[in-house]
Amino acid sequence: MRAAIGFILVTITLDILSMSLVVPVLPPLIQSMEGGSAAAAAHAVGIFATSWALMQFFAGPVQGALSDRFGRRPIILLSNLGLGLNGILMAVAPDVRWLFAARLISGITAASFSSASAYIADITPPEKRAARFGLVSVAFGFGFITGPVAGGFLGSIHPRLPFWVAAGLSLVNFLFGVFVLPESLPRDRRAAFSWRHANPMGALRLLRSRPGLSSLAAVQFLGLTAQNALPTITVLYALNRYGFSLRQLSVLLGAMGVSSALVGGLLTGPVVRRLGERRALLAGLCCGAAGFAAMGLANTPTLFILAIPVLALRGLADPALVALMTRKVLATEQGALQGASNSLLGIAGMCAPTIYTESFALFAAPRLGWSLPGAPFLIAALLLAVAAVLARVKAKEAVLS
């Protein structure tokens, strides 16, 4: 079972890496395919990002419902295999159309996050889920933060190398899982497959079908939207506000990844045991709001960097929140719940890039007569503050109901 947990954490990391590893190389690769036009490349990159999130929105509930019906193991393994084969397709794509088709497939195959999270819920007692989901947050954050760093390094060697590396990691993980991953969902706990639950709207209806669950889902959506500020705007912000070099950016992103890993791996379990899931959720949201606000107001790179450990404590919120949500559904609905959460991730992924890039473009420009380049981080802080207010009352109702 320890090997199975390790496999699941690696799978989640690879899901996120499949998206973030290509972040540094995808724009220049598209630009080269578009004849060197920066405007055409920017337009294409926006379409790629939105389409990837859209595929997550649709595929997450389907994978979750399929895993409730056929078990977690086959869905997770097929997703890993598909992710590896898709990486090869992206590596050899001859033009933008092929690259776009491969990116859509990537959004579908990378949706195994829902099945993997349901696997964790299957094998973990409710009182220990927050600590286990803390490790999931480590894997998630590690993939988000380190992917662009590794992608930039590999892309400097060859622009197609990140795709080959992502493909190789997924295929190796597939073979590893064939031998070490047992099934976590017994046949007597499986549910019949229903398109009513497998489509995104049906999956989201599940979030409204249990007392307190819809409020927790709203808190989750606000948190996901806020967290998207980091991969969306951090590199652009640090380059333009502080003039960071690529090496400094690597150190900055690495510091974010290490801080997130320390919180998820070392602090979440003890904090949840001491404070309880509801208070840990509130503490994480408040620290996240404070960290984003400090980043948005920092007028020197030193102050910006000092805000990173505060922001990292936001990682206390996610595992506690997911643990609270898993208590609200039956054992046969864990996959559907995680699929619905994956749809929320997809919606946040479609909305957040526009919110943060456009606010940066608006408030960083002097045409307003004044500038506030940290506006994207302040928006993220506001979203987490609203989530904390909502959780202050609703999380208590969820615990008592």
C-alpha cells in the first residue's frame, strides 16, 4: 500500500507536469510554427490554455464516474498510458493543428487527478484524510512550480525535449503502476455508471445535493481561482516589476515549490490534528490572503520573497477542505465528487488567466495616471478573503450537518 500511495502521488505530479513542463517552450514553438508572428502566437497560446482547461472540465467527471463503476486502477493506468502517448504526439507534431489536437488530448488524459484523489479517499480513514491530502497538495504544488523550471532548462537544450521527457515519465509510471497498484474500490462499493453524473453539469449537481457541500465547493472554487495567480502571472510579474533573470526566476519558483512541499508534507498533519479541519481551513485561507496581499504590495524583490512562506501556509486549507468534502458523500460517490472538483479546477483554469493577465496589463500601465502592478495578487488575496468569510460560517455547518 505504501508503494501504491507513492504511485498515486507521482501520478498527480505527472498530471500537473504534463501541463506546466511545456509552459516555457510552447509559446516559442507555436511562434516558430506561425512564421514568427508574436501576435498570432499570443492568440494561439490563449486558445491552447483555455481549451486545455475546457477538456479538464469535461473529462474530470467522466473519469470520476468511470472509476466509481470499474474501479480506480484501470482508469488511472489508462490515463497514464494516454498521457505518455500524447507526449510523443506533441513531440513530433509538424504544425499548430497537430499540436493543438495533442493539447486537447492532454487535457483529457491529465484528468486522472479525480480518480487518483478518489483512490486516496478509498484507502484512508476520514480522520486521516486531511494529512494524506496534504501529500496530494505537495504533489500538486510540486508539479505546478517545478514544471516551468525544468521545462525551461530542457527547452534550452532542444525545444521538443520537454515533450519527450514528459512522455517518458508517464510511460515509466504506467509500467510501474501495472506491477504495484492494487485496486482500492471493492466491487460491492461500486456504483452503476450514469451520464447524469458523468457530465459536468450533473457532476456539479452532486455538489448541491448534500447539506453544506455546495458552500464548501464555493470555497474550493475561490481558492482554485486565487491559486491560479501563481502559474499565470508570477513569471511575467517578476520579469517586468523586478527585472529578474532566468536564473533568479528559477530560484524564485523553486522557493515556492519547497515552501509548498514543507507545508504539505510536514505541517498539515500536525496542524489538522491540533486545530481540527475547520480551523486549519480558516488558518490556511487567512494566511493565503495575507501572503498574496504582501506580494501585491511589495515594492522590492526582498519583500516579495519574504511573502512566500506566508503564502505557502495556504496549503493548510486544501487538504482540510477536501477532507471535509469527502465526509459529505457516500463511499460509492467519491469518484464523482473528485470529478466535480476537477470540473471546478477546469472552470478556474478557464477564467483565471484572463483575470490576472488583463488586470496586470491594465493596472501596470501608466495610462490610468497611476499604476498598481501587484493588482493580480491583490485580486487573489481578495478571493481568499471572501473564501475565508464564507468558510467561517459554512464549514461549521458542514461539520455539524
